[in-house]
Amino acid sequence: MIFDVYCDENRPDLLSSKKSLAQYMVIGSVWLQSKDRDTFKREIHQLRDENKIGGEFKWQKISPSRVEFYKTLTDWFWDKLGHVRFRCIAVDHNKVNLLDYHKNDQELGFYKFYYQMLHHWITDFNEYSIFCDFKTNRHKKRLHVLERCLVASNRSATVKNVQAIRSRESVLLQLADVLTGAASARLNDSIQQSDAKSEVLEHLEQRFGRRIQHTPKTEQKFNVFVIDWQGGR
């Protein structure tokens, strides 16, 4: 099978922060078969049109007037069952040793965690095109190196490309932003009970059947990998 993967991150600055009140950096991804891409894009655009949503939709743009759209969007995600899946990795920045393990390089550490998020869902004999939200890197070949590492460690799969796109160009990347933001909000306990984001998060969790937290490796719909620094999954 041939897959598209759309990736985004939340709070990447935490890797270098000394004073942040948040605990986890989260990197998330939406996975779907490439043959479904155009249909799913049309359906999400239709949801936007029906709810009169102009421009990008993002976790940070959730407001009282747009709550119903975001709740409908999460319903759409759940109703797709295994046809659209989400996986994220959560990194406790208080436990990241950049000096010993990442050459004191925040950017290098970030892409090592990106690799871990992707690698464990790449399976033999399938093909993957991976799209990352555009960000300015100090070293311009970071995505090329990430692609090379994924190719080297997944010899029985085909990693066709890893490329950056701008979120305004892809509603599927915007969906990744929303789901990643929701996971980050719950893991960091960063929203007020009465605000619009809380309403969307609680609706998402009702569909999930429990609060967002670390999941078993076997969870296929909404997989949350909180790194265990003592080893194991």
C-alpha cells in the first residue's frame, strides 16, 4: 500500500527552554492511504465551507464561534476508523540531555525525535510520502538526513520522500496541527476548563473513550508515545 503522512509539532522550543511552564514537546502525524487523499481533502473542505471557515484552521485558532466546526472535524476523524490514523511522540524536555546525546544541538535532537515518531509506524513492503510543516532550520539538509535515516532503517519499505510544505497549502496538515495541539494541551494540562479549546478536547476524548495519555504500542487510531527514558515503549 502507498501512504501519505502529514506531520506537525507543538512546543518545539521546549528543547532549549529553561523556564517554560510546559513539560512536553509533541510531534504528531496523520496517516492515510494516498488513494484516499483527494477524497478526504474534498470532505474537509466541505466541512470548512459548511461552517464558513476561511483560511487555515489550527489548534491555536479555536474560538467560541468556531467550536462546532472543530468538533465536527474530530467527528470526521473518528468516523474514518482505520482509514485516517494519528500518532504522536511526547518528549519531556526536563529529561532531554542535549549535551550528551545530541551534540548540544537542539535541532539535531528535534529531528531524532521526529525519526522515532515515524520509524515505528513504517511497515515492510509499503511506500510512504512524508510531508512536514515548513520550518526554518539552521542546517538546510535536516529533512534530507531524516529521509536518509528512515530509508536506511526500513529496507523492506519504500520511503519515497520527506519534504516540507506550508500548512496553508494542506488541510490534512492542518488536521495534524489540531490533533497534535489537542494531545499537547492534555499532556501539558495547559487549557482552562471553560474555554473553547477545552470543549473541543473533551469532545475528542469522548470519541476516544478516555483522556489522552500514553497508549499501548498496539493502539492504531490515536497512538500517543510518551518516551520512557528508562527504556521500553
